[in-house]
Amino acid sequence: MDRLTEMEAFATVVDQGGFTDAAKKLGISKSAVSKHVSSLEARLGARLLNRTTRRVSPTEIGLAYYDRARRVLNDAGEADALVTAMQSAPSGTLRVSIATDFGVNHVSPILGRFLHQYPDITVNMELNNRYVELISEGFDMAIRVGELEDSSLRARKICETHKRMIGSPAYFQTYGRPARIDDLNDHKLLHYSNASSSNAWKITAPSGEQRQVRTGGWLTVNDGQSLLNAAIGGLGIAYLPSFLYAEAMREGLLEDAIPDLPFEVLGIYAVYPPGRFIQPKVRSFIDFLVDSFRDKGPEDW
């Protein structure tokens, strides 16, 4: 007999608590289930089930075997699903969470190309600046900027961005330009209101030393575009990723606050729940993003 068939019959008996319910679950006769289990016990040379007129329960050996058998069966099921999925055209609703600034400025403008390329996919895109729980909140994937905190998720890098301190020429004419990190304490800083950072900037000194700067400012806001506008308007110095400031810098609206400081390099990642295979709708969207941003260097936004 087929080993997987025997395993499945045995595991289903344990799951259902008896041969009758297992037979209903498997869609075969009770005698067939019993035959599969007996064949498995004979092959292994061990009794896996305690049978009485009222109940069926696994023996100690049977319980240990059940744990491993269930894993094997789950793996086999996922393997079958993988083949089916890979042969299927991407379809269904794709629910994705994207950091607002990156989503508005760089994903939304190209989303039409993706939808035309995959007409059977419906995108439900939620733009927010909070850390969503993918599985519990029902998201298929998310796009995150910077260090990944949840190691249980699978991730694929889409591209990179630079983060640097910038201000307008008018601001530097009025307040002067900081020559070193300590000088930032005398300047007006524009903060992104993220609870994890607590208005603290993590900066790398020319020596490679990691420094932290905590200084109040005229403006604290949870939107990068608003910080960019404030910096252009001469309200202070902002610490922003290049996908926000690059165009304004090319136009001369912004300048480096401390030109000699090394850039902070941030990865932009697609993250999705763990599993043996990736859903076609998720895979197709990640492939699309990687291809769309393939030629984007950190300062090319």
C-alpha cells in the first residue's frame, strides 16, 4: 500500500477520534480506513492505536508517529499546492500595506501598469505609517523601508534609498550651516513622529561612530512629504530618505546640512508571511516592483 495513504488514514483517525468519522472525512469506507491503519501497524511492527468499543486513541508510540506523519502530510499538501499555484494565472484580491510616502510618490504612479498586466488581480492598497501585523490583520504583503524587525517574515529587497540631513539655502543663510554633529543642538530640527525613534536621529560620524541626536524643533509630523515641504520652506533641517528629497535637491531647493557625513543606506523590502511557497498574486507584484525599480540607485529617485 501507499505509505502516504496509510499515514493519512492513521492521522485522520487520530484527528477525528475514530474510524467512522475518519471514513466520512476521507470519503472512503470504514473498513478501508481500518485496512490502511492495520497495514501501517504491520509494516512498522508497532501498535499505534488503542481500540475499545467506545473510543480510539493513539498509543505513546502512535502519538510520536502522528506528530511526524502530520508534518509529512502537510509538506506533501503544500508541494501539491505549489505546483497548482505555479501553473495558475495570478488572480484574486491582493491586500498590501505600504509606507505612505513611498506608496504615494512611487508605487501609485506605476500601479496602472501592474493592473493592466494582471487583469485578474484586484489590489487593495492601504497607505499608512504604522507597523501592521500581516497575518492577524489579513494583509498578503507589505512594503517596508529600513531595518526589518520581524525575522519570522520572508523578505525580498526591492531597492535602496539614502537617508541624509537636508535643509533649504534660505535656512542656512539665516541660521548658518552646522559643521559637525554636535552643532545640530543649536539648530531647528524637523521630526518625524514615530514612537520607536522618540525624536532621536541615529547618525554615523565620519569616523564610523554611531551617534544619537535628540533636539526639539518647530515641527513634528507623521508624514514625510510634510517634512519635505517644511524643509523647502526654510523651517529647519529634516532627516529624510532620497526617494523624497532627490528631486528637490536636483532643483536646488535643498542642500546637505553636513556634506561630509556618510549617508545612511536603507533597504526597501517586500515582506510576506512565511510558508513553503509564495502566492502567485504576491510573487507577481513583487517581481513587478523589483523590475520597475531595478535601475533606481539611492540618489536616482
